[in-house]
Amino acid sequence: MHRIRFFARSLLPVAVLAAIPVLAAAPAASGAVTAQAARTASGPELLAKAAPDECFAGIGQPYPAGPPCQEGKAKVNQSYVWGLAQSGDRVWFGTGANVQCLTLGTSLAQTTPTQNNDYVCEYGSSQLGNQLSQKIGGLGGNLGTLGSSLGSLSGAGNLAAGLGDWRAPKVYVYQTSTGKLTDKTADINNASSNDSLRLNTTVGMRAAGAYNGVVLLGGPGLLGINLFAFDSNSGKYLGSTSLNQYGNIRHFVVADGALYAGVGIGPEGQGGGAVLRWTGNKSNPFKFTAVGYLPSQVADLVVHQGRIFVTTWPSAGGSTKATAAGLWMSAPLANGQPGLTKDDATSWRQVWGVSQYEPDPVVAKTYGLGSLASYGGYLYWGTMHVPLQATAAMVKQYKPANDQQGALAVVNTQRTASIFRAANFDKGRPTVDLLYGAAQLPAYDPKANNGAGAWHLASTGYKPKWGAAGFGNAYNNYTWSMVVAGGSLYVGTMDWGQISQYSPAKALPGVRAAFGTPDPKTYGADLWAFDSPQSPARPVNTTGLGNYFNYGVRNMVTDGTAIYLGMANPMNLRTDKGDNVPEGGWELIRLRTNGNIRPAAHRLSRGY
């Protein structure tokens, strides 16, 4: 059975995009619009938003000229603010296009074209997909060099189909003092053929970091990760490179006078993970030293009480036994030379693992750990759960004998994001609190009923301090971003309630049995805030910050006076400003922290 990953981890099969010319689909001038007037300073301010960049005339049909579209319907492909960094009065970010379609197509191998009112995934029927099929067919045995990066895909045809909705990412800078948005994508394309090739073989700009006058953006690409550098003061493009030994990059962090990044080694982190220290400068922006090696790919990283802590995602490690996600701690940053060095690479210590909470060992290996933050003397972190991935793992492990057992697997394997915190890491075993989660979770006993197997509720070993997982919303599946600003800790989620209606037909009843039917009034990503370590979180906004199609707060940064939020919104067919439905495509939003942050108004669409 194919692995089920609705919201991508690593999409390295994009390597084959190098074999074909990129489709030029008559984009709008910058692919984005500034939109400060759309929401006011009393709540979320919409600073910029993806603009329609293609015309869609039906699955498999040629793309008409535009936009504006004289034929067909305007479509917005750029869906995620995937990497976000702040430097002075500038916020830099990179995008990912049609990320949901790419993940469904390459990881789930769901390559039957689909279209609904919200989005379309053409897969192999797209014009790009057709060209991919032809080109890949000519590659023949050369595809074997991609090795395990092809994952569970069954043949070149599925690979081509899975990539049919890919579009090249974009890079922007927003100047907070003037409100000016500048598209920097052309700077890369016009620099050289190599720079353009790297950009056009990059899945998306999944990570961004800024330090010492340099901004770095990058993501998975041609047999490695591609990185692009800019002068953060002048905006000048500095060049690009590919680091072929790494397969993924998600986040950067500045710690004790140095910039660090977390990566996965090899395709999908199958070689483990690493922490890299940036040792470059404007003249040579791509120098790194490995200062940490971990058994799993790094998801996020933060500084806490003089050390770097990282969360990881599970990875196979080149064997059939997966390495579960965990929380890892570095040596003290003040030991020896300032910051971490190559001598610290093997000194990292795991201080918590998901198996200490999840009672089912198969489900535990599908957990990811997400964002984390240092606040009030505690380290906070949360879990991440790709919808139905645990179900796929359970079915593969135990092979249900009938549909009834398969339905029970769907019901009992679904999980919601849980929030933890801990202190006293220097005193042996840390003291861990479960803030939002469950005291019991379903676990499978394959030996029960004379070997027929059975589900039962098992203790997690914790009692939630303040409430149920997902801040009480079962469809909050990702703890996607955290930031400390204005004396509070803000937590951004992914909420898949609205898109759950498009789950596979067989799985949807089980999802509803596990989580209930979501209320349309709760659609959209959540933003919660802890105002002190002694109090529970309060809801800042639970409906996508003014657009319930914003299903995720993908990134957050702060400049001391405001939080800048990069949103995920893959609803590529929602482009009609004349109806009462919000629009699709990424959004950059600002929340002021020097006053009361008020919830955004929720707009209901017709038919809900």
C-alpha cells in the first residue's frame, strides 16, 4: 500500500523536472498583490497575497493566455509561504506551489485528476504532466540513480503524474516601513543559466534564514537541497548552490551569534538528520559546518537556556526499522569556542521521544514533532500528524482481514496535535507536562481474540493540564509554528477540517467517527497565545485569520512590534473576488503586538 502523506515531507522526485523545459503560463506581473486595506490594524492586516498566475480551462486542456483570462478561469498556483525570515525592516519569504497536489500525487500516488469548487489537481493530465511522461519514458534505466527518492511510487508514469501540478517557487521581500512588496524571482532567473536551473528544479522555498547581512532561502531540489542567497540590506542577489548530500531543509535559527539550519540527510531523511552551522559571509554565502548528527531528519530548532533544541521527523534510516521522532538537546553553546563546532557533532542527547506518550508502537512511528519555543523558563513543543498516515502504517503492518477491521483502523489511528513543555533539562530526566492532549489513546493488540487482534484504550502516562489535543479542535493536526512576542507565546496550527471532506471515500466515514463532523464555523488555521506559563492558552483567532481557506499558519517571525504570519492556502480555484467566498493562495499577515490583538471576522461561504 502506498504511504499516505497529505502535506509533504520530502518531494525529491522533482529531480526529473530538469529533463524538461518549464511551462511559461503568462503570470501576473509579480504573482502577488499588496492588500493592506483588506484587513485593518484592529486585527490581522493582510499585507500581501498570491495573485492568479494561470488560466484554467478544464482538466487536461491547454492553458489559455492570461490572466486576465478571456477564456477559462483564473487559477492561483502559489499556495504556501513556505520559508519566512525577518531582517531589519524587511520580511523575506519564499513560496511553494500546489503543495497539496504534489504531496497527494507523489506520496499517496493518487494520480486520478480531481476537481471541486475549491481546488483542482490535474496530475498527469496537466500540460506539464504530459511532457513529464514523455521525457521520463526516455530516461529509462537512468531513473534507478534516484534510488529510494522514488519512495513508494510504482513506475515512471506515476512519477510524472504526481508532479503534474508543480510550478516553480517565487521569492519576495516585504518592506515593513513602506509597505512595498518586491518580487525577487527574476533576480535568480536572470543571474545565470545555472541559477535559473536550480530555481526551476526546486520543489519550493521551504526554509529561510537571515544573519550578518545575508538572507538564505532554500528547499528540496535536484538530488539535494538548493540554496539561494541575497544581501539583506541592498537586496542584491548573491548566488545559489546545491548541497547534494542533504534531502530536506525546513528551518534556520540564530543562536549565540551564529546561524544554524536543520536538515535531513539523503532522500526523505533516510540517512538521518544534521544541524549545520553557517560559516559564510556575503562574499562566500554557502559555507557550512556540520555540528550535529541525529538519527532522524530535523524539523525545527530553537535556543533554550544556552543550548539548541531540535525536534525531528521519523525516518527509515536505510533500514526497515523506522526511527521515531524525538526532542534532542545540544551541548552548551558556551563550551569551548563560541557556539557549536564540529567537535559537538556527536554530543547531542535525546531528552524526549514520542513513544513516551503514544501507546501504540506503529502509530508512534508516524508522529512528527513540529515547532518549539523557549518561554517563561520552559521549552514548549508540539506534535504533527499527517492525516491517514498512521492508518496506512497500521494496514501495512497488520493487514486487516476485512472492511470492518479496516474501518476500525481508520477510527483508532487518527491523532490530533498535542502540546508539551518541560524544564530541568540539566538535572537528568526533564520534568515534562502535557498541556493539551489525551490521558488515553487507542492501541492495537495483535494477540487479542486468539490472534485476531483488538483495539483498546491505553494510558499515555500523562494527564492534560489544560485541555484536549488540538486546543479542543480534533482537526488541528499540526503544531506548525511558534513565536514569542509581546510577552506571550503564540502557537499556529494546521486545521484540516475544511479539506477533510475531500478525504478518500472509504476513509471519510472513519475520519468522521474518530473526530466528528467539523463545524464550518471552525474552518481555518488556529492561532493561540499563552500569556504566562501559569495560564492556559487563549484563542487569538480560530478561523484562518480572516480567510478560512488559510488552513495553516506555516511560519511566524517578529520584529518586536508585530508578528508576521506566512499562511498556507492551496485553494487554487478560489479566485473570484465578486462572490462572498474568500480567495485561495498564500497570504502574508501582520498582527500588532503593542496593543490588543482582536479576532478577525469569519466569512461564511454560500452552501456551508
